Amino acid sequence: MKPYHELSSGGKLRRLRELALAALAQYDLDRPRLVYHAFETNLLYRVTTASGERYMLRLASPDWRTFEDLRSEAWWLEALRRDTTLAVPSIVRARSGEAVLPMSAPGIPDIWHASLMSWVPGRLLRYYLSERNLAKMGSLFARLHLHGASWMPPEGFSSRRFEHWLSRGEENLIAPDAGAAGATTQPDHVAALPPRARDLLQRLHHHVESAYAAVDRSDLRVIHCDLWHDNVKLYRGVLQPLDFEDTVWGFRVHDIAMGMLDLLEDTDEGRYAELLPAFRRGYEAHLPWPEDPIEPFQVGRLLWKINWVALQQPQWLSSMVGRHIPLLKHYERTGEVLRPPA
């Protein structure tokens, strides 16, 4: 058998399809038909049964999310279906009773975790970014935050907390704390950045960390952590959130800041200034707005993106930093986050 890493993209998909079919065989479905949907980090398939029921089968890429992460996602989705009227996906458990199936096969490296969920109908919210729909989005966030605060997860739920701008074990290359335990010498591509740029990144690192440290710890709750307009569908006037795989313990202000930064990136400062108040109105119909400003957490996300390039695509770091320096300087002067560069 040809080694997996030597296969073409099509060859890899053909081999992984056999893994998907093996996973699908572990569910009680009536003659399911499997159709490739997308491969964006995770491998997704549309599943249709003989009676017309529709599902989504996800093979989570190895080293992306852990079994604990995906099981935590399933547990929260099941609780949301049970405790609320929110239109979240329904988890389908396998014949064994498991919500997440670790799948492996000869010729496929590592373990791919399979999950089956109800298909989410509708179109992405990105095509309907009106003030009315942003108010609905604010309401959706608040209702998720209410449930995330009151729900008591079972033993074995994720213990991860999003309390820093780096919260997944990534190495901090762009602004390491000198003298800190585990601190390393900056690699050449980071050390080659202009001293003023490195100083700015260092100052903003401490600024963002201070913002996280200042959040009231009683606000910690289970959050979606990646809820933005491309992870929400609109169907018959109802918003339907999806992609809960980042489910984690975190703060409301962080959750809101991430979603609103994505909104700013996909619109512009003028439209954002109209849509953010609509989102806030919808949120405040259920919960008070967080006391902490969202902007420091948005800057933290920008630092994360720069650091990701430093880790994964070092040849582009200088360009990435150069395009973000004007925005970061503007924020440091004014406290305003401008639309980030593409």
C-alpha cells in the first residue's frame, strides 16, 4: 500500500472516504448515502438516508482537536437541545452509545475522530448582515452565555480555559516574557523584525494579558469560542449556530470580541459602527453587556494571528507585521480597532 503522505490530494480523499464509510456503519441509519462536502481543517460529508433525513459526518483532523474537546462539544450540544429552544445541531450517537468515534485504518496515519450531527439548513449569515439579523445574533450570544453559566458539565468535560491571547499551548514567539519559565531565544525571523515593531508587540502583549487578568473570574462559563457570522446559518428567519468544536471555558467579553472582530474584517468601520449597536441591543435584551471593553481582546486575536504566521509561515512574518503595525499603532494611540488587513 502506498504511504499516505505520498498520495495526491484525490488519493488521500479516496482513502479517507473508506474511513468515513467505516464510521457511518456504526450508526443505525437507513441506507445512508455519503457525499463529500468540504475539507477545511476537518473533512465533512453530507449524509442522506433512504427516507430523506439529512446529517453531517465530520472527520476531525488529527492534532486539531482532542477527543476531550469533541466530546465536550457533544455534551454541550446535547444539553442545549435539552434545556433550550436554540436551533443547535443534534448529536447522533453511534450504536455503541458514543458521541465521538476514534477511527483508524491501515494506510491512514493517526486517529480521525468521527462525529455525526443533524444537517443545519439555511444559508450563512454573512449574506444577511442587516441590523435586524445582528440583533438576533446578539440575542443568540446572550442565550448561549446564560446556558453556559448555569450548566454543570459532566466529569471529563474540557478543563481548558481561554484566559490569555494564547490558550492552546502555542509558543509565544513574537513577545516572549524575558526571564519567564520556558522562555526561549527568539528565532532569526522574529529577531530580524525592526526593534520598534518588536517593542510594540511586546507592549501590546502585556496590555492584552492585563485585560484578561482584569476580567471578573465569576464570569467564567462554557462558551462557543468561535461564534461568528460564518458559523451561523439563517433559516426561515431563525439563526442556527454550528461548529461548536472550540467549546471551552471562557469569558463573555472574549466570545463577543472574537465574533465582532470577524464582523469588522468582513465589513468596514462604517458598517461595523451600525451593526455593533444592533448586536448589543439584542444581547442586552437578555443579559447586561460586559463591563470590560472588547477592543483589547480583539487586539489579542491579531497578536495570535501574527504569532501563528511566526510559527507556521515564517517567510511571511515581516510582511504580516508590516501590514499590521499601522493598525496596532492606531489602537495604542486611540483605543480604536480598525479593520484588519486581509
